[in-house]
Amino acid sequence: MKYFDWKTHFASLFRALHEAGYQDWTDLIEEQLKQRFDDNPHGDMARWLAALETLPARSEVEARLDTSAITLSSSTPLAKQDQVKLEKGLRGLMPWRKGPFQFFGTYIDTEWRSDWKWDRVAPYLSDLQGRRILDVGCGSGYHCWRMRGEGAARVIGIDPGLLFMFQFLSVKQYLGDVPVDLLPIRMEDLPDNLEAFDTTFSMGVLYHRRSPLDHLLELKGTLRKGGELVLETLVVDGPEGYSLMPEDRYGQMRNVWFLPSCDTLLRWLDRTGFRNARVVDVTDTTTDEQRSTDWMRFNSLEDFLDPDNPSLTIEGYPGPKRATVIAEKP
């Protein structure tokens, strides 16, 4: 089996954490990565590494991290054989769910138009210039790159999905030692009360947590005093105190636990010690924003809605509506 040299790959992150005084966290990460890559490697890892190795090398790469598609380009066009290798390598990392991306003219039309979510959130953020940012449940790292494009000093994304990490590496291997990293770990793998970040994002995670209040407390613990939380989650209409707990599945997803009303969500944030929590956006998710594509050929939102009434899920619950809330840690 091909081996992923994680010690070399994460060396600059380890140095940065050590210099910032987080040696204990560095030691913990090293143990977690050893377990994931050395002790219990994923069965598809060799295939994903082979896909990365197929991507053609480029000596000079220009990156645009402030556009809808994360875009890599170079002054010299790819040769025909390199274009073939590029597409083969990128398709070896399918399905692509969060994006879009553009690699030297090859456009990856991902399942989600993650740029639409960013455009909804970005106007309400504190200036990201120079900030240290944590992105919880970051997927392939699309939003991590957008955060760096807004001037963040360091971005760390966490997501346990290893395929997401290799999709992230397909971008990073062209950019070199940039201060953006994706760790294949879970929220509960972070140390308690880390207080290391100026901004923490949790977008599309809360409804997957059996205990949403515990998740909010974990997010609070990642922030320095005065730090900002950016939270996006599924919500339903209703008064304060109301939340929907699906009987089994929601939109064919088993791991959906609580969908609060916006007022309930604000109450949860208040009870967990955040201040100045405010809803900055509420948007229905449509099949224009989430859909099957040539780069994600499995079922998508259209298949999860009631065919006779697309305002409902296939189980009869209210269709997906997402709210974004911003709050501060006192």
C-alpha cells in the first residue's frame, strides 16, 4: 500500500503550533494522525494517493482564492497529455461535493455551490485579515481557501472524511507551504478549551450532533476571548423553544438530530454563554444550490424531496432551510 508521509506534510503546521505555544496539542495531533495513517490506514488511500500523483506538476502556479471557483492557472497552457492526466487524477478523487474548483482550465462542478453560501456569510464577518481561523466540518476545504483569500494568517480545517483531505491536497500541492491545513479529525478530538482561534466556523454541522448544546460549548472552547463564531445550520419555522427531531431520517440522512427554530437557536447560544448572537441570513436550499453533476453522480437534493411537493422532504418534513448566526465569546 502507498504510504502518506504525514509527518513531512504537516511539518510546517507542527512548527507553527509549537511556536505559538501549543506543543501539547501538536503531540496529540501526531498521535491521532499516526492512528489514522500508520495503524489503521483507509482501504482507498492507495487509490487516492495514486490520483494525486497523476496530477501533472507545474513550476509556476497562480492561485485565485477570492473568486467563486478556487482557481489555479499558469502562464503556459497544459500540454494535451497533461490535460488528460489532470482530468484522470481529479476524477480519481470523485465524488466532489463542496466547491467549485478550476484546475488549469478544468472546471469541477461540485454537488454544492459552496460559493453561494460564502457569498451569504461574507458580508457579515469581521475582517479576516491576519486572523487565526478554525473551520469545523470543512469538507474538501473550499471555504478554508476562501478564508485565506480574505487575508487570514492561518486556517485549520477539520473533517474526518479522508477523501476530503486528499481533495484538499490536490489544491495545496500546487501552492506549496501556505498556512492552510486540513486535519482529518473530529471536533471531539480537539483539546478542551483550546482558546486558539480568532474566528471559528461551524457550517452544516450542528444538526448532525446528538447534543447541540455540547457542540456549541466545544466551539466556544476553541475561541479566544472576544473571538467570533460563525454558525450555519438547518432550521425550521416556529416559536422560541421549538425544534424538530426527525423520527428517523431527514432528507434521507440518518444522522440528523435537532432542527431548531431561529429563536430557539439564539436561546441555545445565549444559554451556552455567547453574546450578541444574531441571525444574519435565512435561505431555503434549492436544487440549484445542491444537485448531482458530472463530478458527483450520486443522488442529491432532488431525490430527497417529495416529488409531488418539493417544499417537503421525502419523509414529509419541511424542506431544508439554513440559517447563519454570528456570535461572540465574551
